[in-house]
Amino acid sequence: MKIAIIGAGSGYMPGVIRGLLHRAADLAGAELAFHDPDAGHLATMARLARRMFAARDAAFTVTEHTALKPAVDGAAYVFTTFRPGGMAGRHLDESIPLRHGVVGQETAGPGGFLMALRSVPVLLDVAAAADPDAWIVNYTNPTNIVTDAVARHTGARVIGLCDQFAGDTEMWAGLLGLPAERLEADWIGLNHATWAERVRVDGVQIDLPALLDRLDVPGGGATPWRDPSRMAELAKALGFLPNSYAKYYFFHDDVVRELREKGTTRAEDIQAMLPGYYAQIAAEAERPDPDPSRERGGGEHGEFAVDVICALHRDEHRRMIVNTVNNGAIASLPPDAIVEVPSLVARSGPTPLAMGELPRPVRGLTQAIHAYERLAADAAVTRSRRTALQTLLAHPFVRSKHTAEAILDEGVAAHGIALER
Ligand code: G6P
Ligand code: MN
């Protein structure tokens, strides 16, 4: 069995390697085809992986590829985890909307659309190069739009991932004083726009509105991208749990002000720490039993992806929150929408579980985000300027045609993207 990993030079890779180690017995004998256009980062991660596998007698073979076709040839699973344009591209996505008074974020809003314009063509190439019955397991953002584009515009089998639900569930466990390991929330909606009304401890549903009524809003320590106090405030108003990206919708203008005051983008902050990070990974890869601490994304991120691959491969029918075709699971969204929803993952793919309607206070918002995402996927495939402009006009952050035009024109110029008139 062969698993191709596209973007294997990524800073998130140590966590993926840990995830593979964790399931080494279930994937014994697999070839792991590491692919990355950056030969240096690729070599570092391959070396780290070989060392970590050897230290634990994990039966994997690691091959290295800078060309796509040999990496994906014969692969049953093609795991995509790259960031097109790197941090330099992300910096543009985060800064251009902000100049026009709109939240600048790598996945939410116009920044996410600019990213989709870069991610989608690469994923279409990956889908075309992969074996026809391969599973594309996609982490590349914006994962919802990428998954939609691949699902509707290629014949490939695709499943979209995001581990945000895990971090958010843990954050809510902390806020609500519930045991994180025993807590399960039904996050439903769209990637980075999910909501949870049903929350269980040891399988028993808790009275969330009552718990939220008693919740004290914590103070202090907020950044524009991590702010439990605003999340608590919002949940108390809504009566259910919002995904942490909800702050960009419900505190939009505050976040714009904070991001402007902050001065540097998240991309710039990460870019500044990346050389040191890779140097540390490279040093760790020389040790007999490497333990890459400070890994980006944490072990959870990689473990989740590998667990999804195992669920597909071993026909586990495991309940997991993934991005897949709705098929009526969420009544408030079209049957062919890509939704993020608890699903049973088995060899035949994910089967989304029936979740009913979205909570009414966020139903319209989520439907609007879906309309935007659908347009975004189409624009990224067709490269039509009209569809691209319609995409930004449809986004809840964008409140004027001039703003939409300015962000689009500046964005495509800065990234050197050509759109058809
Ligand atoms: C969360 C999101 C991912 C996103 C990441 C960015 O994990 O779910 O979709 O890529 O945050 O983290 P970073 O450290 O790069 O800002
Ligand atoms: Mn995510």
C-alpha cells in the first residue's frame, strides 16, 4: 500500500510523522511517498521520519519526490497538506482585505478566496495525476472550497479535513469546566463555520443553554485570532457553541481594528520563526530517537489525518468530523454542498450522519457562506473574473461593490493571477 504526502516539507510534517508512528501497526509495510517542491525541507522531513520510524521499528518505507507524477503513481491515498505561495502568499491574503476595512484571514473572507485561487489549480493537477480510485485526503486550505472544487470538477474521490473541532472542543471543555477527554460535540455546518448544539459527556447529552447561562466570561489574554472571552460572550448570546472562526463574523469590526493596531500579519510572525523551527527539526533529525517538540499544529493535527486514512483503509466505520457531500445530513444546506459534519468513515468513504437543521440564529449566515464557497470553487476552476467578483460580493464580510472590486484587483495583481474577462 502506498500513501503519497503532498507538501511533506511542511512545518506541520513532524506531527504527521507522529500520527503515522501512532498507527504504524495498522499501516505496516506501507510506502510513504514524500513530495515537496522544496528539496531541502523535503530532505529534512524524510530524514526525521526515517529516524523516528527506525527508533520504533515502524515498518514504513519513505521515498522522496520533487515531481508529482512518481509521487502519486500507484498511491491508494494522496494526502495533501501544502500551503500554495507559502507564508509570503498568506501575508498578501491577510493584508490586502485589511487595507479595505475587511478582516484579513488566511481562510475566512476574501483572503481565503485568494488562497483558493492558488490551491484549487494545484489540487486539480493532483487529482488528474492520481490513480482514478485513489482517495484524496485534503488538508490544504481553504479545505471546504478545495474539496468542493475537486468533488464537482474531477472524478476523484475526496475527503476534506480540518482539526479545528478538536481544538475548539478542548477550548470549550476548559471554559465550561467539562472533562475534555470525555466530551463530544456535534460540530455541524461548513469548515471554519460550524456550530454545536448537541454536546455529550460520556455519551450523555448535557443541558448546554443552562450551562452557558452560568458561564462567567473570562477576561484578558486575547489575540485577534485566539479569544476565549469573546467566544464565551458569543455562546452566551447564541445559546450554543460557535467555532472559534465565528469571531470574524460577529466581532468583525473589532478584529479589523485589532489587526490594524497589531501591525504585522500572522504570516509575518510565522515567517520570522520558521528558519529557527526548521533548524531545530534538522538538528532533531540527527538524534537516534528524535522527539520534535514545539511542532506546528501539534500531534493532534497529524494523528487526525492518519486516523482518517486508517478509517478508510481498514473499513472502520469510525465516527469522525470531516468535510464531505451533505446528502441531506444538514437539512438547511443543499444536498450537494460540501459540509463539515460527523460522519461514519469506512472503505466506501464518509457517510454523513443526519443532523437536522442548523440553529436558526446562524442558519442564514451559514447559507450565505455556502453560496460564497460554491462561487469561490467555480471561480477558482473557471478563472472567470465575473464569477470571482460575484464570489466576493456574496461574502458576508464584504459590504460594498467597490470594496469587492478593489480587493479582487489588488489581490490578483499581487499574486500574479490571470482571470478571464
Ligand atoms: C487552525 C485551522 C487551520 C489553519 C491553522 C493555521 O488549525 O483549523 O485550518 O491552517 O489554524 O494555524 P497557523 O499557526 O498557521 O496560524
Ligand atoms: Mn482548519
